[in-house]
Amino acid sequence: MKKENVDVLVIGAGPSGSVSAAYLNKHGINVKVVEKTKFPRFQVGESLIPRCMDNFEEAGLLDCLMEQGYEKKYGARFIKDGVHGCFDFSKKYGEGWDWTWQVPRDHFDKTLTDEIIRQGVSVDFETEVTNVEFNGTDSFTTVKHKDGSESQIEAKFIIDSSGFGRVIARQLGLEASPKIAKHGSIFTQVKDINRPEGTEGTLITFEIIETEVWFWYIPFSNGNTSIGFVGPMDWINKFEGNKTEVLEQMMKTSPYYYDQFKDVPYLFEPYKVENISKNVTKLFGDGFVLTGNSAEFLDPVFSSGVSFATETGLLAAKLAVKQLNNQEVDWQADFVDYIKDGVDVFSTYVKEWYTGNLQKIIFHKNENPVFKEQICAVLAGYVWDKTNPFVKKHNRLIRNVAKLIEMEENMS
Ligand SMILES: Cc1cc2nc3c(=O)[nH]c(=O)nc-3n(C[C@H](O)[C@H](O)[C@H](O)COP(=O)(O)OP(=O)(O)OC[C@H]3O[C@@H](n4cnc5c(N)ncnc54)[C@H](O)[C@@H]3O)c2cc1C
């Protein structure tokens, strides 16, 4: 069997793997990426949040993205029973990017991999990791190529960015029960022939169908739009028929968007994802770290997936550089504890979204502008800024503010 030696093997060429590989390569590390599919490939996760811009910039991947003319995302709109709750990232609390993009991920992810290849990273597509064996921190990874042949990659360190492939988590039995209730999703894209002119046609919107059920509208600059529903598995499964028929029936539950899409054919058969939330018992071990979705995924409601994927990918790469340069790395403190801080904030927001408490605040008619700016910073992904009370006291603040609103409503 053919054998190869590298310093770091990155499994998966999504945003997490690309950011890791770019950073490692920039710092003189011999890195190789293996990717199961051939790019461009479809991927869901098209609404970004501003925090990921910092990560792409630090990895040296922002310039290539700037050239693509993706639709700019300046905020997000939530709609429930005809009431609109709009967030403008330029009016958020604290520092950070005021905008980001909404992107067709097939094009976006290929742009990233084209760029890392241009920068000198070796990327093998149609190459699937089938087995990993560890000997201390050294690892021996078996990969299967498109023609069915196998080869082995010996690495001093592995960054597993395999998304829902969850290569190492599956192999080492690290999968844990999810933190969020069982939600599923069904989604596709359309050629948006009835798209309204102006801002209305470019605004990412989340329409609340029931407290736990929502519809997404993500328009792209190429004229296509991503549409999809998220809800408890019970709700998803009550619709009968094939996936196209199911999505057509679900569309009838959307008061705001039904007319825009009722006669528009889907560009491809909808995808269905069951039990979206994923979790693991540990994020690192001797010779490996898990990043992006291969580590943990909460819920799509606040579009945090790509931001966390790039946050973890970048941090893992930074720590791997230190380790390979014989500096001491405390993976628990420097990786797990840091990531956990941010994940905990988002977990609260996701949970309080589905309890309805956060929706009470967002759709409250007398909105508090200070609270709104602080919540906006969280929705932009700045979940490590402890000067923001809605970050620092995330556990209590949403619940308490929702309770006050409830009391106010009961008195009026
Ligand atoms: C319904 C739904 C809606 C979502 N909406 C959003 C959103 O609006 N915004 C957002 O930011 N996020 C969203 N997400 C999450 C988003 O899709 C992910 O967080 C993001 O793609 C994670 O990036 P990643 O690099 O970790 O993984 P991925 O992008 O999944 O990349 C992993 C790569 O690893 C490869 N791979 C897998 N197994 C192997 C193997 N054995 N060998 C080699 N390669 C392998 C895969 O082919 C893949 O290309 C959504 C998720 C779901 C389920």
C-alpha cells in the first residue's frame, strides 16, 4: 500500500477544514486535506453570521471570498403572525463585523478549496477516510480513493473536520446525546422568479410557523433562493408523500411566502435531515482534535454553524502549530473551555428560542433598544464578549426579560 507522511492531516474540506489548512500552511506546517466528495458539492448552511469574517480574515481566506459577489447580509428578519423583528448588524453592541454573506455553499466551499490549493495546500478529493489508528500522538489513516485503491497517511496530528461524517467520533465511540431537542429539516433551492425588487428580495428571513417550527428564506445573488423548514421530528413526519410533496404541503403553512413559491419548481429534490443536533463526549485526544460539525452541532436557528466551524478550525490549527513547535498546549483550557463558553451562550439562545422566551423579546411591540443591540451582537456571533450582559448573564437574562414582558402584557 502507498504510504505518505505529513505533519497534520485534515479530514474534510468544508469551511472548518479549509480554515485549519490555510492557517497551518501559512505557518509552515506540512498539511494535507482529504475530502470524500468531488467539489463543487451541495451543502446546507448558507446564511453566515459576521463572526466568521474574522476567522476567514485571519486564515488568509477573506480576499478570495470578497471577489465572488455573494449577496451581502446586513442583518436578519424574523416574522411571526405578521409582526416583524429586524436586526441590523451595524446596530449591534461592541466591536466586530457589521455584515457577512448569504452564499450557495457549493460555490463558496469550492472557492475556499481553490484558494488553499493556490496557497500550496495538498487537497485530495474523492478520497475517503475509512480507518484511523493511533500510536501515542502519531496516527495511521487509511484512505480509499475513487478507483477503490487504498493508501495510508502517517500524521503527527489529525484535525477531524469531517462534518456529519464524524469520522473520529464514530470510530472511537465518542458520540453523546444532543443538547437540543430532536429537530429535523427539509430544504431545497428554487430559481426565485417571483422575487420582489429591492431589500425585500435580499433579506434573509425566518418565518415562525409555530413556536418550534420555522421557515427560512435565503436569497442568493445568483437569482436562486434557499428555502427550508425546521421543526420537531413529530411535526416533520406528519406530512405524507415524497420529499417534494412534503415540502409543497409545508409551504402552505407559510402565510408570508406561500404565494411567492407556490408555482415555482424546486431545483432539486428536497433534502431531509433528521435529528440535526449532534454532540460528543470529548473534543480532543492524543494526536487529534474535532472541529466544526464533527464536534458538535446545535441547531440551525441562528445560523451559527459556519462560524463555529471556522472558530474551532482556526483555534485547532493555532494550537497544533504550537504543539508541533514543541510548545506546551493545554487542549482542555485553550480549546475546550474557550469553545464551551461560546457554545453555552448559543445553547441558551437556541433553547430559549424554542421555549418561546426569546421570541417574546424579539416580537415585543415596545422593544428596548439597549437589549436589542446586545442581543444583536450575540446573533452576529460575538458570544465571547463578556462585557455584553446578554453574553455574561445569558443563563438568566432572556428568561427574566421575557417574564417582565409577560407581566407587562398581563397588566395591559
Ligand atoms: C438543516 C440545516 C441548516 C443549516 N443552516 C445553517 C446556516 O444557515 N448557517 C450556518 O452557518 N450553518 C448552518 N448549518 C450548519 C452547517 O451546515 C455546518 O455547520 C457547516 O457546514 C459545518 O462546516 P464543517 O466544515 O464542519 O463541515 P462540512 O461543511 O459538512 O464539511 C465536512 C466535509 O467532510 C467531508 N467528509 C465527511 N466524511 C469524510 C470522510 N470519511 N473522509 C473524508 N472526508 C469526509 C464531507 O464530504 C464534507 O465535505 C445548517 C445545518 C443544517 C443541518
